[in-house]
Amino acid sequence: MPAKSAQHDEASAFTAPEQVNHRRYEALRAFFVDGLSHAEAGDRFGYTRWAMINLVRDYRNGKLTLFTPPRKPGRVPGSAPAKDRVRGRVIELRREGLSTYEISARLAAEHTAKTLITHYARRMTIEQRLAEIIQAFHADALSSAVNLNVDLDIMLCVLAQALIAALRARLPGYATVTPDVLQRRFLETPGTITTSADTITVRLDRRAYSPVLRKADLPQDTPVPWWDNRTLRFEFS
């Protein structure tokens, strides 16, 4: 059997792309160029048949942008860094004849730099959370073309992301980890569920990361009103 070439070892970047638009491109290429069916192309790149149908339809209708349109060299209009915007504001104030002290006081009153930094930090956080939802819960591979099912999928993805965020905030040292890390280290932990008249006890098996759960800010007993006021209890081996 001939040895695998170096090109073959690096082929996973094209056969299993991680970037969303790259994966869409390869799936569409398999459908249009290789002649695969919706189900076959979707199965190869992690989409359901209906998600693949939606992808092809959006591409044909011009609603899908896979590549950034070319632009002229130089900075994109409106994308100046915060420092440049503050510098421009300083020049405007200098033209008004204000002194250095007066300019400093005016900028402090306007919160120019703080507002810009806060805005971009918030935007980066939102983009990071959206990327987590896509990667961890496959929000880009929805189950159906029916609007009701799609809305339900998105709602469940957002709910799962909120629960993951609440969990990692309570785990010491895990405030910034991604959902896949939490899933591998904690959510996939096997255990035993014991049911009594008024209590559901979940006893998790011992794992390497069990000490983290013991130190976590997690309530031992949680009353569940919609569960006939039963108590949900977690125990760690």
C-alpha cells in the first residue's frame, strides 16, 4: 500500500472545514460540482437534508455571501480605530480655540474613548457568543424549512447557551471556557439517578475534574416548582 502524501495529511482542512462559510462553500461545491444529492452533501459536511435544501435555495436566490467582495486598498470607511476618532475630535475642539485643559474636560464629559471601547468590547462579546452557539449547538444546520421548527431550534440554542454561561460562571477557573470544554469535562460525566417520593438525586461518578464541581458555587438542593415541588439534588463521588 503506498504511503500517504503530505497533501493527503492536510486534506482535512477541505474535507472537514471548521470555518462556517468555508463549510458552506464545500457543501455547495459537492452538490453542484460533484453531483451529490442534498442528503449526501449535507451528510458529508454536517448538515441535515433540509438545511442543505435551504442552503442551495439561498445561494440560488443570491441571499448567501460566501466571500467578501473585493475592495480598494486602505481603511474601510467608518472603521477607524478609537484612537483615530479621538484624535479627530481633538482637532475639532482645537479649531474651536479650546485649551488643552478645556479639551480634556470636554472629552471626559463626552466619554468619547470610553464609549467607543465599550461599544467594540460589547460587539466582540456578542460575536464570540454567536460563534459558540454555531460551533457547539450547530445553529447553522437547522432541522427544517418550516419557520416554527427553525424558531424552536434557535430558541433552544439560545437557552442552552444561557445555561452553559450560568454554569461556567459558577465553576472556579472556567469563566471563559467554551461550551465544548464544559461538555467534555462535566456534562458527559456518567452517574446514577435515584428517584423517591419528593427527591430526585443525581450522583455523578468520580472523574479527574470532580474536585472542580465540589468547589463550585452550585446549590446542593434545588426545589423545582413545575415538578410537583420535588427537590433536585446533586452528589459528587
